[in-house]
Amino acid sequence: MANPLLRQKLESGEFLVIPGVQDMIATVLARKVGFDIVYGSGYWLTASCHGLPDAGIVTFTQMQERMATLVRTSNAAVIADADTGYGGLLNVHHTVRGYEQAGVTAIQLEDQEFPKKCGHTPFKRCIPTQDMADKIRVAAEAREDKDNFLIIARTDARAEQGFDEAMRRLEAYANAGADILFFEAPQSEEEMRRACEAFDRPMLANMSNGGKTPILSAQELREIGYSLAIYPAMTSLVAAAAMEQALVRLKETGSSEGVGVDLFDFNEFCRLIGFEDVWEFERRWAR
């Protein structure tokens, strides 16, 4: 069942800062810090689980299982990246039903050809606008919880077809029933502002470190007109940098002590991941 929290917060006017989580370690840490909405990124969940690029290789079944695990682990409202819906209109219908059954709160669909590409990498191609609008209509009709399960429509047209075409597509997707609009990879603050000024739907900003879009503060994004921002790459890139540094020191010194980065407390992590329940079970049933 969809978590009503996302819709409630959007309606309240609160600007939403939503971290991306690439695995269940990042998920339990986001829960510890207090994030009650998280983003399941196709790029980073694919990389962490399968060691593959975000290029339409991972299947719906694999991603649905990953999202269900994310929902269970986080206890948060989960925005789920569903790429192109994994095919045509029937696939979109199946994807929406499957993601909703997995417990996600919002599903992100994009207008790329299948197989898709990461939004900040080259060689993206978009399907016709009408085809994507039909996907949005099918998605809106397929959901069982019409109030709380939200449809996010993303356009990748900026890279190949320019700003104006991306804007025309967003208008068509809003008219098709999208709850939230996602202009992927605007290349300047001016483009970000123009996109937000043109629509009365909640606008999502993608603060992808290393991508094509300027990284702005939450205050700046809200002033521009955004309602929410996702940070899909931050935890992954931080973790990768720290792990590389620690591994280099281990290779050089042969020791896991003094690796040059702070280590999370092992006992606290045991508690975060649920070992206290295991230990209580053992105390109760040990013979």
C-alpha cells in the first residue's frame, strides 16, 4: 500500500529533500538520520546489486524485488525509478501494479526508447510524445490507490531535442495525468527556473552529483519553484570514495587500522540492521 506521506507533504507546501539509497546499508543509515522519504535509483541500485550500468539491462522482476526490499528495510515512503516501464503499455500496467504491490509510494517513468540510458550520459533517444502520454494514462489508470500512489513523468528530451521540446512534452504529460513533473538534465539555473514557472504541478529537481544540472541548495531550489529534490548519487559516491581510500591503505599497510576514514561503530550497526531481535530470540529459545 502506498504511503500517504509524500502527497501530504507536497500538499502542505514543505520542500522535500530526498536522498537516494543504493543498497540496504544506505537505507538503514537514512532511516537512522530521520529521512522519511527516500529515492530508489535505478542507476545505483543496479550498480550495487548487479555491478551493471544503468542501460536497461536489469529486468522488471529484479527491480521490483529490490524495491520491495527497500520498502521493508526503510519504513519510509519510497519513490521508485521504473525506467521506461520496461516495455510497452501492457508492461507499464504490469509495472505499476507490481511496484504498488511492493509498497512503493511513487513511480517514476521516463520517455526514453528501450533500452534506456542514464539521464546524464550520452546516446539517449526519446519515444514520440503521444506514446509517452499514453504510458502516463495507463499508469494512472492501473494504480489501485488513486489518492496516494503518485505518477512522476520524466522527460529526457533536453539532451537530444532541446529545451522547448522538453517543455512541450512536460505539458503533454501533465495533461495525461502525471502528478509530478521531472525535467531531466536542465543545463542552467535559467532553464530550471523557466521550467518551474511554466507548470502548476509539483516539479522535481534531480541533484545528481557529477551530472549536467547545477547543484543548488534546497533553499535555492524552493525559491526557483521546485517542490522536491532527489539526490540519487550522493551516498554512492561518498561510499565509493571512502572505500577506495580504505582499500588503498589496506593494500599498502596490510592493516584495517588507521585506514584514513572514520569507521562506523560495529555494535551500533548490529543494532541498526536488527541483530537485537535475533539476540532476544536466542535468549528466549536457547536450550
